[in-house]
Amino acid sequence: MTRVEPAAALVGDIAVPAVKGICQRGALLAAIADGESELRNFGHAADTDSALAAVAALGAEVAEPELGTVRIGGRGLRGLVPPATPIDCGNAGTVLRLLSGILAGQDGRFELVGDESLSSRPVRVDVPLRQMGARVETNEGRPPVTIEGARLQPIRYELPVASAQLKSAVLLAGLLAEDGPTTVVERTPSRDHTERLLRSLGLQLTRAGMEIRVWPAERIPPFSLDIPGDFSSAAPFVVAATLLSGSNLRIHDVDVNPTRTGLLDVLGRMGGRIAVFNRRSSNGEPVADLEVRSAPLLATAIEAEEVPRLVDELPLFALLASQARGESVVKGAQELRVKETDRIETVTNSLRALGVRISASDDGFRIRGVPTRPRGGAMASSGDHRLAMLGAVAGAVSKEGVEIEDAEAVAVSFPGFFELLESVTQR
């Protein structure tokens, strides 16, 4: 049990771990590149280390010559080797789904497994990969996943849900297809880290409206990648600093990809005071520094089309809304029910236990805001790293503090989170 006491303000300068999804994508693409690639500012966490372990199991050479730099010796576009045992993806849905797309075009038979949480989530990539010609077996649509690689054919695939992982799996398989481009159609834009990274490597990928096309690759060149800080890791600090009167917090080198920063737009219309400055580009990704000051907030509504841009931050939004004047609502967020936990239920139950006026719907929340600190109390992370961080921020902005059960779940994405929070907390 970890206890977070009430804070007066967050003040200072911090940097957060690298974008988890770029670390994972970088590792997977490096494994099928020709030669040695270098990933700088690699953020070690359970989910990113699962990517490194997976590519090592498939025959890529993984080394860390200095802290924060990972070098991966690739085996070429179709050179991955089936290991003797299943590939353990841990809790990392990104690794399982994107790696499935790559393995669909390899020679051999591969089995992907995950922990209890991942094994309860839908695979989804099995449907388009079968259409492309791979043999894919699942446990009634959930892991474990067994893939027998094949000569893949390009397809046109319309995403049934807004999912960057599903989109990316099809695009990566498209690199290994033959006879023309593979097309993915998304009705609502989702995270585009994969597209940006593929373009930065010189691979042929275009977007026209809602259609993304990728052409087969002859090879992937070895590359060097500088990975910026993850906005989802910055978000708990943004929320806490906004809610704690007197805060003045600067967060440096944050990825501000517009497909990820919906929370900034939401905070803007709620009255938040966040400056985005020192803008620059790194491997096709926009990067900037953030300065966050405390601000009184007004309630707002989040509709379905906005959800993909802040899906990971919706638990934190619920806490923000609890201290905004008026009633806030989230709609169209059914995807929260198939995350590490059913986040609609777990967020509702957890915040209600802390004194927040929140109710669940089939596809979101309704929160009645009161511009005063919530009472506090106790909550469980249920093994969900986003809930553990939510509990920590709730503790900092509460009257009495919050005790978090299974707080170590933060290590999935952000080891050292509690220590960093304490370093900028004033009491």
C-alpha cells in the first residue's frame, strides 16, 4: 500500500520517460532492419522491455552500451527466427498486435502470449491478417495468438474501431505484402506514430483523407531514433499542477503529436493555463516544452470523435472534471471497457470512494464538479498503471490523502513515477 499525502503545489522542472509506443515501434522495426539501429532515450518500463525481450527471442541482437541507449542488430525484412518457446508480451498490447503484423509475413510458426490482463483483451488483428493470407489462431479472439507466416497479399481494410494498434499491425504487414499497396481506412483519426516513423525511414506511405496506404518494402535501413517524452506520462503532472493552487511546473522534451494531445485542447476550453513553447521536430514527431500553472476550471463535454486523442487520459479527465464548475460528460468511450481494466467501472468506483460525484454510462462518465478538494481515502489500482497514477494525483489534490493498493503497477509504463511526483511537490 502506497500513500500519497495532500500537496500545496507542484513547482519545478521535470522530464518524463520516452513515448512508450515509439520505443516499442522502434524496437520492432529495428529487428527487421538491415544492420544495427540505435534507439536513444529509450524508456525502460515493463511494456517497453517486453518489446526488447520479444525481438531478442526472435533472433535480433539487443545491447545497451550506455544508459538510455539501446542498439538492436536487425535480421532483415523476413529474417526473424521462430523461438522454441512462446514469445511473452507481458501486459503490452502494442507489442502483441504490432508484432503479429510483422510475423504474418515471416517464415515459420510463432506463438504470442501475455499476462492475465492481456489475455482477457480482444486481439482484433487476426481478422485482417487472415484476409492477407496468414494463418492466425486465437483463443476465441483473445491471446494466446499463433501465427503461421505466409506470402501476404495487399488488402483494403476499414477499421471497425479507432485503434492505432490495429491500424499499425495492418500497415506493418503491408510492408511485407506483395503486388501493390495495402490500404487502411479509419473513420476517426487515431495515433499516427507508426506512419510518422515509417516515413522518417524513407518507406513509401501516403494519406489521403481517411485512407492510409503503405507499399511493400524491399528493405528497412538501419536507423537512429531520438525518442521524446511521452505525453501520457506528462499528463498526471499537467492535471495535478492545474488543480493545485500556486503550481508552476515545466515539463521538458514532450512529444506533442496532435493525435495524442487531446487533453491539452480539453483543458484549454475548461480554462487551463498551459503554455507550449520551444517547439521542434524529432524523427517526424513534434516536440515541445510545457509550462503548467494552476487555474479554476469550467465543466465541458467530450464527444466520441474526440476520444481517440485522449483515451489514456480520460481517467485523469474525470478527476479534473470533479473540480470544475458544472457537470461534465464523456461519451463514445466504449474502448475504455477493454483496457487493462474496465476503466469505466474502475474509475467510477475508485473516484466515488474518494468523494467524487461520478456516475458511469455504457460509453463513459458523468461528473458533477465541485470546485473544492475531494475528501480522499483508499483505492486499488487493480493492476492498471493508469489507475495507480490517477490515485497518486487524487491523493495530491485531496483533503486527506489517498492510499493506493498495488501502486507498483505504475512500473508498466512509468517506473520512478512516485519519486518524480514527490520531487516537485510542495506541502
